[in-house]
Amino acid sequence: MVNQLNPKQYYCSLSKPLLILSSRAGRGNISIAEAVYEYLTPDCQVFHRSIEDFMPRDIVHEDLVRYKFISNHIPHLLSAIYTMPLFYQRKLIREKLKKTRLDKYWEFLETNRIQTVVCISHRQAFWTSVLKRNKSLDISVYGVLTEFGNNPGWRYIFWDQMNGFISPLPLSVLSMCIPEKLPFVQLPLQARSVYYSFSKTVGSRNHCLLIGGYFGQGRLLQTLQLLHSHYPDVMVYVICGDNHRLEKKIRRRYCSVNNINVSGLVDSIEQFIAKCDCVITKPGMGTLLEAHAAKRKIFLFKGMPVAETNNARFAINNFGAEWFSLSAFMKWYTNSKD
């Protein structure tokens, strides 16, 4: 069953009190959750929390700390996980045999009388479906696909505990074992309204934002070196996320260069998007949505395999994005200066 509504209309139709559940595994799903939350405020019956606020320490380590280590140091393993998703399958089998205690999460739902949980990405949906199943909870659970492609994690959740699925892509292109009778809603993923307001103003062509996402991944340093060596007058804002080693390395290397501004982990890229007319980024969902909403030029360098490869393909086809190269940048920069 497929429905088509606008995002605000749909989310506002869901029963309250409502919990929007994101994760600190990446800034992208937090950004999407913030946009959904914005639709629903100032309703005091709407909450936004991260799944890590409720999970046992060993599960946080398994889902977040281990994931961060793999994505930062052995990203090729992510390709194996996506093609042979034993990691997800193992968790589903484990929860069928042995129930993980989710008392803190259950207590939050009961205390706040939550009727609906909107799960931003599959891991949040997995643990919410586990809790609903274990406790026989009378709540509605909706999953949100937060990438522009198939994610095998969705194959391995308790679909019988789900009440709906929300996707930016049509059902016809998805192969994630979504039950045929489950209500399916195609909604565009959006950024917070502040980013759309930036589209009414033009950023400086001589200011570029270079960002590697929450973990500070990808070819940040190499891209910065290439850009600065050929365009030394361009002001570059470099956001390294929580990659402290990279941040220190760039600060040391460019300590005497006035037009390279280096930041670590930031809560928002608003102030940078407001100044810049160009964003050079890996294909993380949050940055793509925010840069596109602001109508900034998007250049890409390679990110994590599979998910961000899919995001890059979609951004190139739909957001006017291009892979970063000196020739592509020069063409854009020259035309922008005319």
C-alpha cells in the first residue's frame, strides 16, 4: 500500500505523544530528525532523543563504537557487511533467542505515554521493534529510510512490529523485504527550514566549505591541498568532525595561512553554509540535504562504500552535484565569477 502526502501533513497526522528517535552514529540522521521535529513543534508532546540515550553500554559499544572504528579504519569491511549482512542477521537471531533488557527505553516510553515512535534509520527501528515485541507494547512504530538506496539492515528487523515505512525512494526500486501489506509512504527527506532560507541569498564564490562528516572521513587533507595549491585566494572552511588527529595535522600544516579556517566537531553547519556558495563533501545524507536546500554547489569526494555511493549517484542525478576535480571546480568557479 503506497500513500503520497507532503512531509508536514504526514508527520502531523501521527498520534501523540510522539518520539523521534535518531542516533549519534552519524550527523545525517540527527539532521533529518531535527527537520521532522521542526514540523511538529511547538507541540509539547513531541520528543527527539538518540537511541544511545536508552541502550545498555555493551550494545552502544557494539552498534556505535565498533561501527565508528570499522568505518574509520577498515571501511572495506562495510562493503562485506552490505553484501553478506551476517552482522544484522546475527543480531536478529540473538534477539529471538535471548531478549536484551531495554528497561531505560521502556521506562521513557511508559513515563511519557508515547503512542508513536518515528525511527530515523534501521538500527533505531530494530531496537524499537525488539522492545515492542518483548513488552507487547501498544505503540505505533514507523521506519524512515535515510539513504538513497537499499540498506540490508532493513531486512533483519521484526517487521511484524512495524506500522509503516517512510522512504524518499519509490517502493519499486527497493529490495529490503518490506512486507507487502505494510503502509508505505514516499516522502522527500528534508533539511531544517533555516537551510531553505539560505537559498534566497547567494554565498560568496570565494568561500568554500570542505567537510568530511561527523567522523571527519574521506580525502579531506588531499582535497584541501589540491584546492589551496591552485586557488590560494579562496577562503576554505574545513570541518574535521571528531577526527582530532586530522584536525591537528591540518592546523599545523596551515597555521600561517589566513584563509584556511579549521574546525573540529560542530553542532551545525549553518554559519558556514551562510557564507559559502560551494560545499565539497563526502556523500553524507545530512550535508547533501542541507547544501541542496540552500542551493549551494555540491562537489563530492568518495565516502563510505555502498550507502554513500548510492547517495552520490542520487545527488549527481538530482542535486546537480559533481565529483570534485580541479577541472570541474575551475569550470564552476570561472562561470560563477562571470
